[in-house]
Amino acid sequence: MVFDAEARLSERDDLATIVLANNRAAGRKIAVAESCTGGMVAAALTDIAGSSDVFSAGFVTYSGHAKQAQLDVSSEILETFGEVSLATAWAMAAGALANSDADVAVAITGIAGPGGGSEKKPVGQVVFARALRGQDPDDYFTQRVQFESTDRASIRHAATLFALDLFQPDRDSLRPSEDIALPAP
């Protein structure tokens, strides 16, 4: 178990280092809005020395109320679509941009388990959004991913890596996408 934790930490740190370097080279600041990952993406970025010139803000909005208060997610979106939805992730990413000086924001909301899932929203379902300042909001990237695991730590780790990768400048051309299924090692 210690090896798995060390391997995950190393994988996370390596990707965060690359993300920071690539965004630094592009002259960009980044922000993250997290729910099911509970600050893991922000921690990955800020664990890297010198991250403050790239990392602008991290919002941990675990509850619906926090999503409303910190990210301006409307009660209508939450009531109509639920906290784990494309609309909510989209609104979280938009809110992270609006409430920071970031050039790109990534949002994560999902069901890490082991409980809390349903037939329509099973454990392992995580929804991501990516917003670029100046981009047409209709073009914000959104994607629902079903991580094929019921292990909370595995799902949160996989979601953290997926979110970190979305910060890469070469992801700027991403647009709303189809649902996908991925392993959560």
C-alpha cells in the first residue's frame, strides 16, 4: 500500500510540474474549482515550489451552497441538473474564471464513493469542465467520465490526473465532448 501511495504521489507531482512549466511558458495563470477531489488538484499544484506565478486560485466547493457562494453557480442549475452534471461543472469553471485572474479554469464534480451513487449517477462518475478566458462560453469543454472503480482513493487520484492534464495549453482546442469510460488505477 505504501508503494501505491508513493507511486501515485510521484505520478501526480510529475504531471503538476509539467503543467506548471507549460503554463508558465505560455504566460498563463490557472485556477481550479473542485468538489469530489476536495482540493487534491490545488494541493498537487501548490506542492511544487514556485507555483505561485502560475497558480491563481483554488476553490473547494463540496456542497451546493459553497458552489453558489464561491462560484456563483445558480440554484436553478443545481435544482434542475444536480451537483454532478455537465451544467454544474460548466458553471463552476465559469465561476472560477470570474472570481480569479486566471486565464484557464478547470472544474471537477463527481461521486467518489463508496456510497452516494445511483443508477443514473453511479460511483466513479466525474464531470469535468474547462474554461478559457475570452472563449465563447458555448465552447467550454465539458465531459462526463465514468472511472471504472469503486475505490474512493483510485477515483479521486484518476480525477486529479485528468483535471491536471486539462490545464495543458495544448488542450485549448478541446470542445464539449462525449461521455467516456476510463480505468481508475
